[in-house]
Amino acid sequence: MTGIKKTQAKDRLRDALGGKQRQTLSGDIKIENLRKVYRTDESETVALEDFSLEIKKGELITIVGPSGCGKTTILKLIAGLVEPTSGTVTIGGEVCEGPGPDRGMVFQDFALFPWRSVRKNVEFGLEIAGVPKEERRERAQRYIEIVGLEKFADARVHELSGGMKQRVGIARALVNRPDIILMDEPFGALDAQTRNIMQGSLLRILEKTDQTILFVTHSVDEAVYLSDRIVVLTKRPARIKEIVEIDLPRPRDRASVEFTSIRKRILEELEKENVME
Ligand SMILES: Nc1ncnc2c1ncn2[C@@H]1O[C@H](COP(=O)(O)OP(=O)(O)OP(=O)(O)O)[C@@H](O)[C@H]1O
Ligand SMILES: [Mg+2]
């Protein structure tokens, strides 16, 4: 089933349930005229400008754009970790005013607890949510297996490689089953083979859930492989340059003519943004 068809099928179901007016669902994100300026004593950096985007529950959106253009900033604004200078983020119909358990984030720099074991890192959010010990164990174990770390479940995180740490971060975000998962280059530290395996696992996990994913990547190949839509950004301050819908059946064939031509077109767009001035 293609990503687009999947979205249309969900829309039809909602229409049947709720009439023509689509109800706002818990995984919906509406971003309106977002602007973010970072101010320090010495400088002012406009990271994001005039950014508006609507994402429907269950969509997988990737964001690609030049380094330093403002991608992490977008995720942090949606996570409620930084405040917009102006504009709003509405999550499930409510204006976002801070972090919440409905959103999970996989950070670019892992943000794990190095002294805790893999298992204890993955269980962390469940502990905070007061999930009973046995259920915590079971759920954590399942996601540790999904990311292929069962042999390292009791190792401390500081003993792991970069790619393994990243997989712990992914398991930790997924295990809480948030409505929205914000992933900041989650596969960036993985070798090409593990990366492909993880992309496949992510899609399989999502087939069974209705989670909304916002995924930042530097890999256009990864974006075309995963996305329902790709948001291509300009250089800083990030603005939307183009939104590309990917209507290819899954699992996608990276060698197909359609796949390679979409990838080539997006790469060309990005190259124009990367020209140094
Ligand atoms: N806390 C902060 N204080 C001041 N400036 C910041 C802060 N966070 C980010 N910036 C600046 O905002 C701009 C956008 O940063 P951001 O991290 O969002 O970019 P990015 O697209 O995620 O980059 P990369 O591709 O390298 O991860 C950069 O110029 C960065 O220096
Ligand atoms: Mg970043």
C-alpha cells in the first residue's frame, strides 16, 4: 500500500465516522507562521522564517535541508523544548506550550543516561509514567529486540558504539508509544547496512500503529525510501522550498526509475541551496 493511499484510506474512514468535516486527532500537527530567532549577548540568529505546515495523524514526513538551516529547531519547537519567537504549533487541536508525553524525541546527540544500562534507558519514560515493573520490562525488551540490542540489554550505555547508542535512543522514544515521534537524524551514526535494516524496522513498526513521524535526515535516499511527504528547506533561515509527495508502493525499490528520478530532483534542489556565497 502506498503512503498516499494509506492517508486517503484513513481520511475516508474519518469521513464515514465524523461527516465531511475532519475532526482534529491527537497525532495532528498544525504549524502556523513559525519564526525563531536565537538571541545571545553578541549575536542574533534567525533560524526559522515563515514556516507553516499541516501534518495529519499517521503521516511520515521527512525534512531535508542544508546543514545549520534550522531542522533541529523545528523539531524542538514541536517538542515544546524551545519557544517560538512568533507563530504557533498546535498539537491535536491545542496550542503547544511545552513538552508532553504525546511527543517523543530521538535526539541527534542521543541524550542518553551513560551510567544506566540499555534496558534502564529504554525503560526510563515508562518509569516516569508509572508503568508497573513487569509491563515495563516486557515492553522495553520488545523494543530492545526490534533495534537488535538484546545481547547488550544489560550493558551500560557508555560501553556502546555510536550506532548502538543511537539505537537505544530510538527504542527509548518508541517504547512510550507517543502519538508523535520527532526523530533528528536517528540513523545518521549507523553504517549503511544497519541503516537500511533500521529503516525497514521503522516502517514495519509504523504499519501496526497510527503514529505521526517527523524525521530529519541528511540522506535524500532515506527520505525517498521512508516518506509520505518530503519537506525540502532552504538554507538558513529555513523556509519551505518544496513539498514532495512520494506515491510509490512500499517496500520501495531504491533502484527503480521512479525512485532514482525523485532522488535526483531533490538532490539538485539541495545543491542549489548549498552553494556558498
Ligand atoms: N540554543 C541556540 N542558541 C543560539 N543559536 C542557536 C541555538 N540553537 C541553534 N542555533 C543556531 O540556529 C541555526 C539553526 O540550528 P539547527 O540546529 O536548528 O540547524 P540544523 O538544520 O539542525 O543543523 P544540522 O544539519 O547541522 O543538524 C544555526 O545557525 C545554529 O547555530
Ligand atoms: Mg540538527
